Amino acid sequence: MGIDLVDSHCHLAGPEFVEDLGSVIARARTAGLAHALVIVAADDEPEIEQAGKVAAEWDAVRFSIGVHPHAAGKFAADPGGAARTVDAVIEAQPLTRGLGEIGLDYHYDFAPRDVQQHVFREQIRLAGRRRLPIVIHTREADDDTFRILGEESAEKIGGVFHCFTGDRDMARRALDIGFHISLAGIVTFPRALELREVAKMVPIDRLLIETDSPFLAPVPHRGARNEPAHVVRVAETIADLRGSDARSIGAAALRNFRCLFNP
């Protein structure tokens, strides 16, 4: 593409990339990626180990560490244990630049909702102590997510709503508390009409782009494993929607990423 890009959220430390990590990284470099934020589950030992291999092969990566709401049930008896687990992994990984992904997921309810909320709170508090921006996952839990962010003064911490799929009203709520909005491959789906409107209205200095690899491959790669190189399609689609060009969108997203995560 001939420009610098960022994938602000990918799961390169997951099992999906163990066999061909080198090839995936090579394609990302060829696509022009200057940085990638790799999400690591603090409760997943194989993922933590794989993160070290990713860092050894690609000096552009940085990490965000957290306990996903799906895993919150592991800490039902001691929600603070989630934050302590995250803290220990952060301490051992000097390339950590974010805390997450954390939040609430009421779609699957893999953990009781009250437990998810407690674990979420404890990690926000840790982010404040660590002075790390937070990476938010929220699904069918918007009101509780914003309530907890407000009660925990998360506007003082900052962060990003990753893989944003909400409407314009939700986007305004996120922007009003100083958060960034990250758009993934869903914005390339022709039926994602409301999300495309969001892509048009997010201020250029609050916009991030991501793949959420290996999930949610953009058009024309739908149905295949997603990977960081495909963030090009996200930039191109947003540019088309905004009457801009991919170079400008990529440059803005990279600038915003550097400002938020200090890579």
C-alpha cells in the first residue's frame, strides 16, 4: 500500500497463528504495518508463552494484557485475583502498553453478570494504578459498561472501544468520556449500515483501525482466517465512506495509536 498502518487489536498470540506466524508477520510488514497491538489473556499460559515468540519475531508489536469477560468466572470467588493475575503478567512483559481486553459480554454470559462487573472494576482500577489505557469489550451490555466506567472515573485513564459495533448514540457516549473508537472488518460488510454511519462521524483524531485477527475477516476475505495485513481493507473502506483516501486514514490511525498507547 505504500503507507504506514497500525492494527490496534489482534490476537497473534492465539493458537490460530502458531504454525505460520512468520508468514503472517511477513505479510503484515509488506502491507505497511508500523505497529500492532497484540491482545494477551492473562489467564492463558500458552498464549503468554506465544506472546514472547511473537515479540521475538516482530519488533513492531506491543501488548495489551487482561482477563476477558468470558473468563471472569474463574475469579468468581476472588474478583481481585483477576487484577493480580493481570498485574503479574504485565510485570513480566515490558512491551505492555494497554490493559485489556476487559469489559462485559451479556450475549454469551459465559460468566455471571455480577462477576463480570466485579472483575471489570478491579481491572479498571489496576489500569489507573499502572497508568495504562484500557481496551474495552462490550456486547449487549452498553448501559452497565458505561455506568461502571463512570463510577470508576475511567475518563481519567482513557482507552478504546475495540471492534466497535454500536450505533451513533453509543459512539457519542464513548467519545464524550474521552475514549477512542476502533473499527474492524465489520465496517466492510455491505449490511453494516449504521456502523458505516459511525465511520463517517468519528472525529479523525479519535479513530483507530484493527482486524481483531483471527476473527471478522473483511470483504473480500470473509470466511477465511483474518490477519493483520487485512487492516488495509478497513482503512480503504473508511476512506471511501469519508470521501478521503486510505493514506490519510492510515496515517491518522497510526498517529492516534501512538498518542494513546505510547508504543
